[in-house]
Amino acid sequence: MRAANELHAKWPDPRNRPPLWGVPFSVKDSIDIADIPTTVGCPALTRTPSQSAPVYQSCIDAGGLFIGKTNMEQLATGMTGCRSTYGTLHSTYSKSHIVGGSSSGSAVAVSEGLVSFSLGSDTAGSIRVPALFNGIMGFKPTKGTISARGIAPACLHQ
């Protein structure tokens, strides 16, 4: 609620509000947000960054309303979405179906209507697979169009 009230204070004139003003969003737990732990689904690797990833900051600068971080497949290395120290997610359609991909928490948050969009990462289908399995659209931008700084990679590649 504090963050929502701050949006009103920062942009009091409805005619001058940015494009994402007040739109709720979540963030996969492999994306850095200053002063909030990033776990990549693995408690042993938890760290608290001092800077936010540019992709997150761009959403905030555009007026987005950050709701929270989402659960993910540990180390962003699986395609089921079921391997997490913080609990197993399931498809929003059925508890007996997998959620798919490492951006599983992001897909569930959007599919359940908790947020309007969620930031994730996609090395080999980590956004697109859980989106498909949960009836929503997943988008993987062309490499280099959005900065990957502040996002823990599933693998390092050139």
C-alpha cells in the first residue's frame, strides 16, 4: 500500500502519468532488486544486491507497482518448475500437472491474476513453457535488446 500511495505522490496529475503507472508486477527471484535478497531458488547462494537490475528499474521508472518476488526452479536450470527449496508449484489448471520452466512462479502469478505481468528469464524456454502450461503469453526478447545486468544466468554464454 505504501508503494501505491507513493505512486500518487510522485505523479499526482493523471494526465502526466507514465505508461505502467499503478500496474502490478512481480519479479523472478533471479533478478536483482536493491536491498531485497536474490536466492535463485537456492538458500546457499542467497545474496542481497545493492543495485537493481535495469529491467526492473525500467518498470519502476515507468510507474509499475512492484508486488514481490516469485518462486522459481532452483538455479533456473529445469523445465518442470517443480524443483524449489521454497515449495513446488503446479499448473493453475490442475494440482496434478507441472507448471513448467524455471520462471514458474512468474507464470502462476500472472495466470492467477495476482499481477498483470512478471519479469522472468529464459535461456531454453523458462518463460515460454510455463506460460504455455498456464494459459498465458510468454515473451522472450531478442538477445541484447534488454540488459541482462543484474540477472543471474542459468548458464554463461557468449
